[in-house]
Amino acid sequence: MSQILGVNRRSYPLQVDGELGGEVTISVVLVAGSIGDYAAYAGGGTPEWVARFGHKIPFEEACVHFPGGQLDEARYRL
């Protein structure tokens, strides 16, 4: 399994039939690649599950979850 470099969790309100009803939590996991690159994946579940089965997100979206210029687009795996 790849090394997890970071995890960002955010909760969003759910709307059902025009009414707010609870929330859903999404994890974004930054994962190291084998050649010094990395990628971010989003999904529900443990960080390990998201790292293996989550939906890969584009660089721009990953920067929203890991702000402050900590990601390098040249190293981001598309």
C-alpha cells in the first residue's frame, strides 16, 4: 500500500426534499507514488480505504484541500 501523506476531512450538509437533514463527511487523502510523485483521492470511509478505492481528483481541487502552496503541480500524478 502507498504511503499516506495527508488527510483532509470536510463535512457538508445534506438536503433531502428541500430540507436539511444531517451531513456527509468526505475524506481527501494525499498519497505518495513510487517515483516521488503523488495524487489525491476523495471518498467516504477510512483514509486507507479512500487511498485505495477513492476517486482521483484534479490538481486544482487537491490544492483546495491542501492549501498554502504545499503541492507541486509538476509532481502531481494525473
